[in-house]
Amino acid sequence: MNWWTSLLPLEKGVAGADVHLQYQGQSRSNLPSTTSEVVNKNDVMLLRNRLSRIYFNRNFFDYPLKLNVDSLRKLGLRKTVTFGVSYVVARLRPRKPEVSLEDFLVNRFGNKLYRQFFKEYTEKVWGVPCHEISAEWGAQRIKSLSILKAMTHAIKSALGLQGKAAAQTSLIESFIYPKYGPGQMWEAAARKFVESGGKLLMQHKVVEVDISESQVHRVTAQDSNGLSRSWNCSHFISTMPIKDLVSASHVAWPDDALNVAQGLQYRDFFTVGLLYPKSALVNELRDNWIYIQEPGVDVGRVQVFNNWSPYMVADPDNVWLGLEFFCSETDSLWKKTDEELIQLAKKEMLSIALVNSEAAFDAVVLRVPKAYPGYFGAAYKDFDKLRSTLDKIENMYLIGRNGMHRYNNQDHSMLTAKEAADQIAGGYVDKGKIWAINVDDEYHEEKSPNLSDRAPPAG
């Protein structure tokens, strides 16, 4: 957090004991804010409130899903009893061995709740059945969950027995965010890097990595005009997809490593941004993210960019909605033109009744190939062998989501980069410490017991 605020300080006036943030299992109050008048008022972090909800059956549910009075009322008595019986059955007769994500989820929530709130959404995101996804994904991203704890929490809350400390803890719903979006922080980091003597090359693609004798010796990249240049290197930090990294250095690897790397699968992603007048919203949306679990639509999640930062929208009477779709580059959905995707997005917003008008002032489509590394397929079963082979290259550090083929959130991805930099600066190598990030961490968006942690994906 100190590193973030060294790049973009908190806006003037945001400080004090009333500011309480939770990050990576740690809490912090009395945040420092900038008081200097020479600081660019636009290069700051804002203190924002967090709200994400699930949209199911035209109702909003808490996200992470909580077993509280409001949720039970919306589900109804019949479903509540059915889910409860199903959970008891799952606890008495758990699936063993726990191999797939389906096994993992059914064992923790029961078959009925799994099918209602997990199965369809997860399969929409990943494009494969839950029984084909490794249980490792659940172990990494959905941790330490207990319906029993959630029920106890709900009963205590209903009876007013939570106590003052617990009530305060459950209200940890704030975060700091760059005034003009997360890219602003990396632009600030890039400026600082260049000012310190670094050279940053944009719009270059690594096409060859020369590896021999357990060392990366040289890297060749191609610019947007197709011109290639090469550089010798002492250390090589990679965030490129492992499939592409191994392909760019294929002569260095045995056939089994090549086969595993080329067999790794990914999930692609695009966002359709729609600009509406706020009057077009059926209900006021205070959410950062809305997880769409309505049947019959392709959209998986909706962002409300105004709620990340109001400065990301020019007119406060308008609202920018970002509709997120998950697919593969080979799918017919990905192959649609931008205009076709915009029309699809408008139609689906109407069909799920988040807006009351198909009219939008503006629209944009942004595509992100290889957005999410897949925890499925025959090749993934041998991923640990590939990882061991790659880690033997002494001066090569794999970091980030694609660089490690691991579905880390952005916070954990940044921590892998920081750990690699610390090792290089400290003159030691311990690849295990990088891989250990987000393995044993207890990461929750809030401390109150809930029924799901960051559902796929947390982009």
C-alpha cells in the first residue's frame, strides 16, 4: 500500500482514524493523504466504497453470497429448506477423492446450492463443465468457507449478538482507487521508471528468447512495424503467456515440456461498454460489479464505471456500464463484429431488465485474448512438471496471471512482481517464494462469514 501511495498519494483530506482498509488479511487506519499544493490534483487515489452483488431471478443478492435474512427471504422457504437438506447430505457423504471443481463445490455447499449459484455461471466463464476443471482452482480462489459459520453469523446478527467489534468488521467496505482508473497508476510507475533512467518500449512483442545452460542470454522483440531488435539480458522477468514463452524459446526445451506448454488452454474475454443516461436505469446501481446469473444471456458480469470513480464519466447524469463476456477466440461470439456485439449487449441489458431503453449514447468493444489461464485439459494435469522445468532457468522469473498460468487477482499478481524484484535486488533466488503467493493466504473481500469468495473471474 505504501508503494501505491508513493506513486499516487491519497487525495487531499482523506485521512484519519475513520478510514479503515483491509488488504491481504491486514488492516490499516490513519492513512496519510497529500497536503502538498504542488501535487497534481489529478494524480491521486480516491477513497471509494465497495459493493458487488449477484443478480438472479430479477433480485439482487449480496456478493459474496451471504446466508442472511434478506437472502433467505428472496430465495423463499422452499428453496432454503431444500438447500439446507442438500448441504447436510453433502457433509455426511462427501465426494472422495476431491478431484474436480464440481467435487470441491458440492462438498462445501451441497448439490442444490452448487447448481443454483455456481454451476451455470462458472461454466459460462470457463466454457467447460465444472467436472472437467481442477479442484485446485477452488482451493486457490474459494477458501475457508463454511455454511455452518455463515448460519451462526446470520442467527447472531438476527438476535443482535454479534457485538460491536464484529459489526465494525463487517463494514470494511472501502478501497483506494486511482482517480482515472487502474491504468493511471501504471502510467505513473512508467514515468518514474523512465525518469530514473529506464527505457520502456511499448507495442513490442517478444518473438525469441535465447536460453541455454540454465540462463536467458538474449531477447528479441518485434515492433509494430515488424522490425526486430535484440538485447542481452542479466535477468528476464516474464508476464507473457507460458504457451508463448515456451514457443519463443522452443529449442531450449525437451519434447514433453513443449507438448505441455502448447496444450495449455485459456479463456478469452471482451467488454462492451454502453453509455446510458441514468434515467434509463430500472434501479439505481451503486455496484462496482454485478454478477449476472440470469439464464438465457451471454453476459457474465456488468461493471458500473461511475462507481469505481466518478471522474471516469464526463457527464454525471450518464452512466458507463461495462458488459463482460467470456468466450474463446474460436467461438462464434468472439468472431462477431463490434457492431454485432454492441447490439447483442443492448438487447441483453433490456432482457434482464437492468435498463428500460435500448438507446445508448455511445458504445465501445475491447477484446482481451488469453485473459484467464485454464485449470483444465490434459496438459494442465502435467503443469507442475513444466513449472519445475522452467524454474531451472536461474535468471528467469515468471510472474503475474499469464506468466505463471495461475488465476491470481491483480493484487497477488503485483505481489509476485514485487517478490521477483526483491530477489533480484537482494542477489538471491527462491522461485518457491513467488509460487507460494496466494497459496496459503486467507484472502477475503470482507471478514464476515459468507458463502463464496471471489467468484470467477476477478479480473
